[in-house]
Amino acid sequence: MTNETTNGGGAAGSEGGAAATGQQAGPSIEVLAQYIKDLSFENPRAPVSMTEQRTGQPPINFNIQVNANPAGEDQIEVELKLEARAGDETTVIFALELVYCGLFRVRNIPQEHFQPFVMIECPRLLFPFARQIVADTIGAGGFPPVMLGLIDFASLYQQRMAQQPTAQA
């Protein structure tokens, strides 16, 4: 029994991999860090909001934004901004703002695919953690936790691109 790996064609893997054979390595993404950059929770009507009788769940509006900024030669910081506001036009029951970030190393992505890759795949990796922070924070604020549904970051990216003005020739 040996610990040798093969590349599917029967040849043993070597130190250096694709670079040793002259082939370019495939696309890769590595999460270097993830962190809360900003977190705010407001319960402006407390303690009244804790004791008043409500019929049903108050309307909750969610907003999500994704931004990316270079952070080094092959590193990028992706920012996932989530806002939640419960209440109606005149009364805020609670308001939450979370800026959750990840530092990623992205390699071997063709330039024409780099922006969509970063703006779709990176937030997809961050979202489960941000969603848990939102649920925990709202719960710690004295309200039933709100579990956000899944977000289609590809559609979100397409909407963002459609809203940008086209370049004039």
C-alpha cells in the first residue's frame, strides 16, 4: 500500500503539479479571513416594543448589497451589506445593519470572468455566516429570530449590471 496519487491517466502526481508539466492551474478561490466590519442593531421603542401585543409578524424589509475592493496582488475584500427594518412607514420596531466581509485569494480566473466570479461566488460563500449573525442579533434584541432565505447572487449581479449606465462610445 502506498500513498501515491495519480492524475487519472495512471501517472503518479509530482510536486509542482500542473506548473511542472507546463499546464496552467485551474481557477481557485481561497478564503483568507471573514469578519464583521460593522454591526448595528436598534430597538428604538424598547421596552414598549417588548411588551406590546402584536397580531402576526410585523413587515420586515431586507436589502442586500455586494461590493468588492482590491486588497493586494491576488487578494480581494468582498463586502456583504445586509439591512433589515421591521415596522411600517411611521414606526420602526427594529433596524439592523450588518457589513460582513471576506478576504479572498482568487487565482487563474480569466479577466472577462473575474468580476462576475467575485461578485457571485464570494458572497455565496459568506452568506450562510452573515445569515446566522442576522438571526442571532435579532434574537438577542428580544425578537423572534428571522432566518433569511437563500439569495440568488447571480440574479443580484445581473440586476446590478442592468442598472449601470452603458459606456458611451
